[in-house]
Amino acid sequence: MKNNASLIYNVFLIVGDFLALVGAFSIAYILRVSISHRHIATPIRALTYLETFLVLLPFFILFFGLLGLYSREIYEQRFKETGRLIVGVFVGILFIISYGYIFNLSIFPAKLVILYGFLLALILILAFRNLMRLARRLLFRYGKGINNVLLVGDTKLSRKLINLLTPSEISGYRVMGVVGGVKQPLKSSAAYALFANFEQAISKLGPALDTIIQTELYSDEAKNSQVLTYAQEHHIAYRFVPGNSELFVGNLEAEVFRGVPVIEVHQTALFGWGRIVKRTVDLVLGVPALIIASPVMLLTALSIMLSDPGPVFFRQVRLTRYDQKFKVYKFRTIKNEYNGLSPEQAFAKMGRPDLAAAYRKNGDFINGDPRISRLGKQLRRFSIDELPQLINVVKGDLSLVGPRALVPSELDMYTKRYAILSVRSGLTGLAVVSGRRDISFDERRQLDLYYVQNWTFWGDLVILVKTVKAVLSHKGAF
């Protein structure tokens, strides 16, 4: 396509990664061989060491490419990029060690050179890539490398794209015009022209366009063909959104079905190997977490028994994957006199039926809920009441990460509940790391739906790390 900014950026990434690797393993050699006076297992001349690495380091770049480190959707997400860099450097070092073993060559003069090289490679590459981001952002600010976009269609998605791509100095995209409507941008800094038809748009913007995104397919196939043909003839990148865009979420697979090309749409991206990996991670992390948390859970149980005698645990029937019912375990935080009662019954018992309406209206939450005990407030503040759910995780009722486990009686409140119930519910999730009670009920459900449709292994790791941060900061605590 006409705009080569991404290609140029990739070239700089490749060159920078290569130089960072050369620098990392050169410094590793100097630290262990030239500066340290300790005995060297295999004396290797510096020039021989450097020549060997200059020959083998291109394979590092190849591994990086196979891991998607030069793909825009990876290098624009720092956590995902960091994870893949760790894997890439590790695999590259294994390759060099294997190469030396196969050809009976001594490549590393000492074991510490390997460790130093690994750590320095990660530090230097990450530092370089962050500098590249800053440089690119600076160029965007001066209008360099910006991708000029024309949106074709007056839909909600057009409005969403305008919002996401504004301001251009951050996204790298500039919406030049919209065909068919969108009079009110979602961000005041969005500035674009409105056109009644495609012909009018290209006569005005044609030479400046780099990308055309069609968010609405016309009923007249000739009009659709006109848009695509113009993009191809003028070497402009073209994307379109299928008419029923809600179908095209989760995981897509192109295949030939009985001789006919088709696209298979999975309800969730979490299937096949992903389910196996996810369950393995639940057990590998869940079992040790349960063992470590056991002393805290024992002390909590004793505290509940002494401060407000009654059941230690709160048990409630919830729904998880494929509408399966299970009993979720939590420490009881409600005063025993209201335990087992619905919110309406409890508020009526205390003579405050007005609170029930406020509770439901606010997404099953009110500040200073009088049903909660003094100890219960502290348990909720530090999320200690959630610890017994680790038992559910080990049993397989819950996953460490997933959408909120639904209450059967509240199903009518959930749109797309069939999608949410296509995966195992979670102990934590996007709603927890996005503010919990600081966001609305509808927003929490949207986040659950987004998670189901866009699950990734790296995404789970990000949520787990952010959950620890959210718990420690008490952000949006219940």
C-alpha cells in the first residue's frame, strides 16, 4: 500500500533488535571474561566469539518474526510484546547452544555469559523499543507517518472508530472523511469532512487516502464493487465490516466445506488447546495459592465465629460454562440475622424497604450497606472473602480468570448470556481490574462479553497481574 510507515518502522525494529542483541552478548562477554578474574571454562577469543554471534543472531530475528514481534497487533501491546520477547530470546539461546552441540563447537566461554546475555538482551531490546515508540509518537505529532482514513457507512461502528482513532498523534490514523453521516464526533478533537456518496469523497480526498474502511455494505453490489475496485486500482488498503458484525467475534477459521469456501465462527476464542492450557494454569497456580492462603482462611473463619456466630461460609448457586450449576464459596460478610435472605427480605426486615430499590438500581450495590458486618467490611475491602473460591477453582467450578458467575434468578438481566456461559466463570476478570464497583453494571457485563469473545493466554496473565494490583490498592472494592 501507499503508506510505508509500518514497513519502515518494522525495518528499524529489526535493525535495532539485531544491534541490541549484538550489544547484549558483547557486554556479557566483557563482564565475565574481560573484567572478571575468575577461571574461564573454555577460553574463546573475543573476535571468534563475535564472529560466531554475527552469523547466528539472524536466527534470533527469525524467531522474533515467527512469534509476531514485528506485527502491529503485538508491538503495540507492551505486556504481550514483553512475554514474546522473553520466549524469543530464550529460544534463540537454546538454538545457539544446540548449534554448538551438534557441530561440536564451544560458543560460550562460561555459563554466566549465557545468563548475562539473556538479561541484557531483554533490557536493551525493551529499552530500544520504548525509544522507538516515543520517536514514532513524536513523528505522529508532526504529521509524519499518519495513515489517512476514509470511513464508508453511517453506523455505530463508524462512530466508535472515530473515537478510537482520535487523536491521530496517538493512534497514527487520521479520519479524513465519512461517507453517509456521523455528524457528531465522540471526541471534540475529531475533524473530518462529510460526504453524501463515495464519488464525492474520492473526488475531494482521493490522492491523500491510505486506507478505506467500509463499515456498511450497500444492498447494491455495484456500489460495493466500486469501493473495492477504487481501493485496489489506487493501491489503498481496504477493510470492511460484515453486515452482521456481532457474528464475527471470538475465533474465525477459514476452511473449505464440501468444496465451498466458508468461515467458521466460534462463539468464543477459548476452545481446543486453549481450554487445556487454561485448566492447567488454574491447577498450577490455584493449588499453591490455596495452600498458601489456608492459614489466612483459618484465621478468618475463627474471626467470623467469634465476632458474629453463625455459618462461616456463604454458599450460593451460580451458573458456569454450559449453564452448569455449582455452589460458590465465600466467607460470610453479611450479619447472621440477614444471612440467607434476599436483599428485599433483609431490607424489609430492618425496616428499610426503600434501600432494596436503590440496591437493584445501582447494580446490586449501595454504599454503607447496613447488612454487612464490621468484620465483613474489612474482608471485602481486602478481598479476603473471595479466598474460598480457590476451592471452586481447584474443583473445576471456576477458572482463575473469566466472566462473573451468573445467578440463575438474574439471567433476564444479562444480554448475550449464552456467550458469557460458553466459558467457565472466573474468580477474577476484566471487570475486577477495570474498577469493579467504579463501573456500571452494564459496563461490567460488556467487559465479560469482550473477554469471552477475545480470550488470549497473554490476556489472562495481564488480568492476573492487574488483579493483584487492584486488590492491594482496594480499587473499586465491594
